[in-house]
Amino acid sequence: MKKIAVDAMGGDNAPQAIVEGVNRALEEFSDIEIQLYGDETKIRQYLTATERVSIIHTDEKIDSDDEPAKAIRRKKKASMVLGAQAVKAGEADAVISAGNTGALLAAGLFVVGRIKGVDRPGLMSTLPTADGQGFDMMDLGANAENTPAHLHQYAILGSFYAKNVRGIDKPRVGLLNNGTESTKGDPLRKETFELLSQEKAINFIGNVEARELMNKVADVVVADGFTGNAVLKTIEGTALGIMGQLKSAIENGGLKSKLGYLFMKDSLRSLRDSLDYSSAGGAVLFGLKAPVVKSHGSSDARAIFYTIKQVRTMLETDVVNQLVGEFSKEETND
Amino acid sequence: MKKIAVDAMGGDNAPQAIVEGVNRALEEFSDIEIQLYGDETKIRQYLTATERVSIIHTDEKIDSDDEPAKAIRRKKKASMVLGAQAVKAGEADAVISAGNTGALLAAGLFVVGRIKGVDRPGLMSTLPTADGQGFDMMDLGANAENTPAHLHQYAILGSFYAKNVRGIDKPRVGLLNNGTESTKGDPLRKETFELLSQEKAINFIGNVEARELMNKVADVVVADGFTGNAVLKTIEGTALGIMGQLKSAIENGGLKSKLGYLFMKDSLRSLRDSLDYSSAGGAVLFGLKAPVVKSHGSSDARAIFYTIKQVRTMLETDVVNQLVGEFSKEETND
């Protein structure tokens, strides 16, 4: 039985969306057990599942505008913190929250703890590509600064995830750079390129450019947290901007345009769905001793369901313990 | 009379698109004179303008895959190099090319030369926003690495451009960062934030996030060349990816969808036009003693026309000499 701790109070639609997502996951997967952390009365309003689910009541929760490190220290009974503590105590195998990202990062680092040999866990998500397969990118912003050694570790982490959780054989690992030639980039990129070229545990295909990400130029894309964060937010902003402009082009296009929209509705919905990549789950704070996964703040029940599904696969494939093995091997080699 | 040197041989559609753009510009603007550098016979095939235009023949040209610095040194008679030399010699006031970006950067730096006090000229472009007004961003990749002092200079350069060339009163200058709080980012961002907060020559509004760029969160966005390049390419890649998916959603959507497309055609075209921002001109290698402007490699006659228009405005407003004054003032203050 896989035991998953879920912060019922995090995110814009908590606790309803969280609990409804849990209901669906419990129905679909018979090998999971969910611990819901949060306000019991509110949780009960939405909870229909009766088996393999428990509620751990707490009045405290971390708000989206709380200062992360401070919140973790001061709100020791917050739903998110209790979930992380359950993982540390071995009472849960993983923790999920749609709440304050920074606080979850802090809880992951200081409560759950790093895998030995991983210096700086990073945020990893599966992002959309035109063919619907997606690619994994990390670090998406857990760190403001990274060294070549960190990026080297992200390549290994991402590659293990793509292989185990997404079932990709020999995932192609690319280094995000300002050109494809091997000599491109700043010292961080040049040194990382050398490290990745010599790394036998991964299938390194060289530098990749941001323009090609949606064309699935690689299965795993390695970036420092600052650039990864900028790229992630640019994808989001550009997609939202274009969809918004498409909407206003239709609205301002007169009767003919509105009529056309009625005919095209299904096609446009399939476009929107292909950009909404919540079916791939949430963002993993990767490099920790257990899966700690951030679901988007605006997650609905469907997104929560898929995050639980993702965590279940991570537990089933035992990807974290495989990484523990890989990184202890690296230590021995040094 | 403003004298503009144009590399007739650079870009995917040269010389036809270049010369046709020149024809249109000469017709529209009576205060410019164009020098066309390149193969005279080929240029003559498309040149309809007869006044205020001259052809400086050369057989040599820089190819898109030439190694930039080497090409500039070895192909001394290349159309792009001759154009830059004309600026240096005072025979032209500015130079435009749609050719090899790296080579144009090298020609700008080594032939035209930097404004005294500007350490690292950067690439600046006007990028699209939802309201159609656009924002200016630099550095878009002239440099792989930047210091806080460089970013400080980009803020001044971008602000002068937005004010003079785009006519924006007190342009809002934002620093691209991984969060809006003043304490966000790596040391480069934190030090730059301090410098910009104290800079009286600009209207600094603080940190901005990549997600908000299309919402015109700022008129000028300052970034290091590595991040700026990644953001620019992500915008391009995401926009192309979405438009491609929209197209295939329509094509695979059956008869109903195709019928809808016929009705919506005009609206979709207006969307595409709003994303195509070539009417704002090309990318300026900014911080040089004269305007050196890169038009997109795939430029058509229309894009070339707008790049000439942009350069004409830069010359008319004398933005470069204003910057010379501003940076010599800074020198005296130090």
C-alpha cells in the first residue's frame, strides 16, 4: 500500500478541489492510501471516499503570501508541514501540496531532506510539446543560482524520471543554451557541457535552444533555476497571451467570426487541452528522500487526481531509491 | 539627408526582399538616401528607385554559417563589412543587415565601435504585447555573460530608445527577475536592482516576471544576454508551436471545423499580425556610435521597409548622440 500525504488546505480551490481529486484517485487506484491534512469539518463536506483515507485535523495552514522559511519555522502545525513531517517519520511515502511553492520547497529541504550526494534539489515539471508527449525540464526555479555540478545532477535526476516515471527508453538529455554548438554559452554552460559529455549514466545529445523546446528537441532539458524559471514563465505568459488574443480576435470579429467560432469550438478546445499539461502531474521537488510534489495553485480536482497518479507511479517505480543508489555510486567513484 | 547603408546580400530572401523594401522606403521618405552593398547585377533586377540610391558593388558576402569573428577579418570586402566601414568613414549614418547576426555584432563592435562609457553593447528589440504597443527588451543575446554595470547601462539605453524612438513619456523600466519582490534573484539581479533604484535618468519600477511581459508590465525590460536570449527564443517557439497546433486542430477537426475556419479567417489573420512584430523594425545593436540594426533573417520587403523606418527615426531623434552625452556625463560624475 502506497501512503500519500495530501495538504488539503493549499491552493486556490482548497479544500474542495483537493478532496474531490482524492475521491477520484481512491476510486481508481486500489493500492494507495491517502492522509488528508487540514480542517476536518471542511474536508468532510467533500469527502465521499470511506476506505483507505484518514483525516489529520489541524487549524493551521500556510497562506500563499507567507514568507516561506519563516512560515515553516513558525507554523509547525500547518497542514503542509504536518504532511512533510509524516514523510520524515515514515508514516507517509510522499507528500503533495497545491499551496505556497516556496514553503513546500523549504518543507521538502528541511523536513524531508536531501538524497545524500544531491547538493541542490531542483523543481522539475513535464511541459507541453506539439506532439503531446511533453518534455521534462529542471531546475524551474528552486534555486536562483546553480553550479555545473548542480546541473550535472539535474541531468541524472531528470533522466531517471523520464525513464522510470514516463517510460522513455534512453531519454535524450539536452542542455539549454544560447546556441547548439558545443562552444556556446557562459562558463556555467561550457563546464556543464563537459561534465555531461563524460557522464555515462545519461544519453546526452548536446545543447538545445529554447525555440525548439515545443518541438521536443529533447526528452529532458537541463537549466539553471534562474533561466529555467524565466523559460517556464515565458511559456505560460505567451500561451495565455495568445489564447487571450485569439479570444478577443473572435469577439471583435463580428457575427461571421462568432459563427465560425461555434463551428470550431471543438478544435479550439482540443488546442487548449493540448496546452494544459496538468495530466502529467505537478512539479516534483526532485533530489529529496521522498516524492514532494507541488500541484499548480489553480489546480482543479482533475489536476489533483493526476498529481496523485504521478506520485503513485514514482512510488511504484521506486525512482527515488534508484537515485539514492546512483548517487551513492557516484560518491564511491570520486 | 539621412544616409543609410544597407547590406543587400544578407538574409534568406536577399537581394529581392531587401531591394524591394528599399524601393518602398525611398518612395515614402524623402529625407533618406540609401547605399546598397552587394552584387550590382542582382540588385538592379529589383531596383525601381532611381533617386537617392547608389549601389556599391562587391562579389563577397558573409554566409549565415560563417564563423562571425573570422568572417569579419577574412571577408573584408563582404557587403556587410563594407556597410559598416562606410559608417566608420562617415559616409553613412547607420547600417542595416538581415544577414549573419554574430557577424553583424562583430562588425558593429570592431568596425563601428562602442560609445565611450558603454562597456558591452547589447541587442534590443521591440517585442509584442497583447495591446499591440510592445515593449523593448535587452540584451537579447549579444553577450553570454553580463555584470550589474552592463545591466545598468542597458536600462539607460533602453529607456532612451523607448522615449526617443517610440515616443513613450517616462518609460517604465523593469528588471527581469524570478519574482517581483526587491530581494529576489541571484547576486547579479540584486546588485542591478540597487543600481537601478539609485539611477535618476530612468523610471525604474522594480522587478518584473516573464509571465507578465505580454501584458506590458513594463515599457523596457532589462535582462542579461543569456536569459534575454532564452526568453526571446521561448516566446518565438511557443508562439510558433501554438499557431502550428491551432492549424492542425483545424485541419483534423473535420468539415465543421474547416467551415468555421473560413468564417474566422480574418480574425485569425489579425491574431497572426498582432504576433508578427516586424512593423517595430529590427534588433538594434545598441551602445554603438551609430545605429547598427539586424533585420530578421526571414525578412520580407515589408520587414525591411520597417527596419529602414526605424533607423530613420533613430537618426531623426539623434538618440545615439543623446546617449553619447548621457554616458560622458556619467563618466564625469564618477
